[in-house]
Amino acid sequence: MAERMGFFTDTSICIGCKACEVACKEWNQLPDDGFVFEATSYDNTGALGASTWRHVAFIEQQPVWTADGTTGDGDGDGGEKPFQIGPDGRWLMSSDVCKHCTNAGCLDVCPTGALFRTEFGTVVVQSDICNGCGYCVPACPFGVIARREDDGRAWKCTMCYDRLRGGLEPACAKACPTDSIQFGPLDELRERAAARVAELHALGRTEARLYGESPDDGVGGMGAFFLLLDEPEVYGLPPDPVVPTRNLPAMWRWAGAAALTMAGAVALSFLGSSDRLLGRGGPR
Amino acid sequence: MTSSTREREPRLDDAEFRSYYGRPVIKRPIWHVPHMPAYLYLGGLSGASSLMAVLARATGRPRLARTTRIAAAAGAAGGTVLLIAELGRPTRFLNMLRMFKPSSPMSVGSWILAAQGGLSAAAAASAVTGILPAAGDAAALATAVTGPLTATYTAVLVADTAVPAWHAGYRELPFLFAGSALASAGAVAMLTTPRADAGPARAVAALGAAAETAAATMLERRLGLVGEPYREGRAGRLLSAARALSAGGGLLALLAGRSRAATVASGLALTAGALCTRFGILEAGRASAADPKYTVVPQRERLDASAVR
Ligand code: SF4
Ligand code: SF4
């Protein structure tokens, strides 16, 4: 296997231009996913989906002045954190993508083997094998993969598998004008990300934090991880995602116990039925 | 609360949490109504009927053995049809058997269902035609293993997802499905078997209804916040209807005595109850995926708890 490749998305320098969304659509020839006016922000894409493999989230935060003349940090607990919303408010922008999880729920549960792990450590659907069972869809803790209903199959970001094989970087990273989306060997990206957080903290931006970089998290680390300026759920990300299959052995044990109980209940019903004890008929 | 930001919609009575414009974090299960819940019902019916068929044969109740073998085969066959219809690419259904993948409950389940379908069909065919009775008996005996697995693997199938209400219910769901399966099979056997042979079917139905009702109650009570979708909205209404129908039908099964009318009423109530259970489970899963609260709040609590430590 070649080196594990990944994305590091540094949202502190995202300008919300959506060049990544467009480049992804274009390179991967993704169909139109509807002309929607969300009317909540500059984000009219809404969410990742079968035909949306990059999604730029847009969050507008306005300070609310409190009685003592300070601004709120938005977490509602009254304690002020240095979130630097500032008197003019702030905009958070973040380009979301499939996390290419180390322990990927979608891949674990796929019954056909359509989802597989590539030589780059990424997770890709083979569209010639997927039978559209849909199991991967609720198995992803991030709500990434989805089924294209007119086509019947599941689709998601491939980290531009075709481009990687050709020695190119993914279309989104190539198009990103600020290098908010960085592509490279995952180990290298992790080092770069740690340095960037240290840099921001030194500048007093202590709200900067990494999301998904740790191999100890519930999905074993994400192949695409992020530098965020607020809590993950503000960006629509789960704060502590866990791959569903982590509890699978326990699930089978409970199901096994239920199956045995079932057999016991039926045996009891037959052996306990009085007409049998009274000897009517008898085994043939 | 002294401060807030505009991105967050205030929600009365809800646990305090933040989200991206109230959008769901995870995708909702795309399984359809009626396919998916009907499949759960038929799989349960088939699995429990198989167990009954084996014991009916062993205890010398040929008529009960025959009807339960037919129910087992019909349930598995009908379930398979629904499963295939549910696929986005039905012509590729054989890809399900492309590999055996222990990490995928759907892969394991496909093999279980394939075995259950084949064996129960052979057992029923032999019972109906009288051809190869020894082979039919052997096939039926094997369904004593595949049957209960067919009825309970579906609980693992739904629990092994990121859907909060399903995932958190992985202990209760197998017992709920097992109870529901027994009630379903007992009900069909009561309805299709002459009374003299149907005593054990009534017992199975009553025991199943009791287990179904008890497990559903546990599911609603034990899960805290993520158990809410089982109590509220459409799912809540379906599951309370299920409980009334199952409990009533189960009691009636015991009291029906010689009354044909009471037996029919009991069988129908149990069947309706089992169906309401299955539809309610799907609805609860959908509701728990649609509201980011069920994803975010437990995860946030987990993080905060580990930060304190
Ligand atoms: S983010 Fe979701 S779709 Fe992407 S690899 Fe992880 S589980 Fe699969
Ligand atoms: S929909 Fe396709 S990719 Fe997803 S689990 Fe099913 S077969 Fe695998």
C-alpha cells in the first residue's frame, strides 16, 4: 500500500468561495442536486449528499451584548471564552467532505464489498458492484454517504481516486485559492496541523482546535480532518463520532441470547401444553 | 442565559445544544414503508414458525407441523421478495452473496435468510407433497438453527447504524424482535390450525406477546433522551397501539377456549400488534435521525464527562 493520503481542511483561512464544491462537481461529473434557496445563510447547498461531495458550511455569529458590557461566546452557559466574536460578529466557513475514516462505518456494513479501502487508505464505492441496499447510509456517523434515488446506488467522495492514481491532487484541493484544503500524506498533514494550531494559539486564537486528527477517536482517526474555530456541532459535525460496528460483538451476543430465549419459549409452549402431558396422540 | 448567538434557534423544552441550522447530523435510513417493516415482520414470522414446526413434528402434531412449515416458507419467500424490491438496483441482488462479511449484519443476514429460505421451502414442499419426508424432516430440523437467527439478526441490522435510537437499543431490540416473532407465528398458527392441535400455538402467541410488550416498555424507558422517539410522535402512537393490541391479543389467546371468534380476534390483534411494532421501530429510527439533538446531546455529554475526568 502506498502512503495513506488525506485532507487537512484549515477552516481559519476558508473564504467560503465554494471553488471546491464547483471543482468537485465538475471533475467528478456530479449531477445537479436541485436549485435550492435555503434562506438561512450564504450556504444554499445545505449538506453533503449523493451528488454533493464537498459542502461549504457558512455560519454567521453575532455577539449579544450582556448586561456587564461584554459579548457572549455563544455557548449559553454565561461563562465567557475568548471566541473573539467581536462587536461586528464573525463568519465561520468550512468545507466539509467524507472523512475517509480509519474505521469506516459505511465500509464495515457494506454487504456486497462495493465499498473498499484503496491503496491510498481512502474509502471508495465501486459503482459497478453496489446494489443500492442503502445500509451504508445510516451507518455513517457523519451523514456523508447517500443513495442517488434515480440511479439507485450509493455515492460519496472518492478523494478523486482517479486523479490520485494519475499522480494528481484531488480537484477540490487543487482549486482552493487559500490552501484551506490541503492534500498530502496524512502523517505530514497531522504535523502541519499541530504547528498551525500552535501558531494560532500564540496569536491568542485559543478557540482553534483540531477535529478528527487523533487516531484515538471513535472512528480511529479521520483521513480528512479539520481545524475548527468553534465546537464541531456548530459546523454540523458530530462532536464525538463512534463507528457503529464498535459494539457489534456485543450486539450479536444479545441477539444470540434472544434467539436462544425464543427457542426456549417455543419448547416450553409445546412441552407445557397439557394435552400432550395427558398423552393424546403421542410422537409418531 | 446571559448570551447567545444568532446561529442557534432557541428551542423550548429541549436539551440545550448547538447545531448547524437545526439540520440533521446523520442521514436518515432510506428503507421504505411498507417494505422494510413488512420484511421484519415476515422474517420474524418465518423464524418462529420454523421452531414451532420442529417441535410440532417431534411432539406428534402433524397438522400444526404442516401449517407452521408452510408459514415459515411463505414468510421467508415473501421477505426475500420485499428485500429485493427494497434495493436501489434489484437486478444486482445476487451481489449480496458475493462475499461473507462478518462485519456486516446485512451480509451475515443475507446468508442466514438464504439458508432459511431454502430449508423452509424444502420442508414445506415435502410436507405438502409428501415427497421425500426424511429429507423434509432434516431440512425442517436445520431451520431450528436458521429460524431464530432469521428472527433476531434484524435487530443487529438496525442497531449497527449511527441512528441513535436504534444503536442505543441494541440490548432490547433483539428481545423485542424475538417476542414479536413468536407472537406473529403463534397468531398465524392459531388462525390456520384446527383447535385440537393449536394449543401450543396459543402458548407461543401469549408468551411472545408478553415478551414483545415487556421489551418495548424497556426500550421506551431505559434509553433516556435517545429513547424519546419511541415515546413521541408517529412512532410513539404506533408503539402504544402495538402494546395494546399485543397485550390484548395475548390475553385473548389464553382465554379463547373453544370460541372460534375469540381465536380469530386474538390472531388478528396479535398480527396487527406485531406489524405496528415493526412500523413503529422504523418510524422511531427516522425521527431519531432527523433531529440533531439525539446525535449531538449524548456525544457532547460524553465529551464533557471525559473532559472532567
Ligand atoms: S465519513 Fe462516512 S462515508 Fe466517509 S468513510 Fe467515514 S463512514 Fe464512510
Ligand atoms: S448501498 Fe452500495 S455501497 Fe452502500 S452498503 Fe449497499 S452495496 Fe454497499
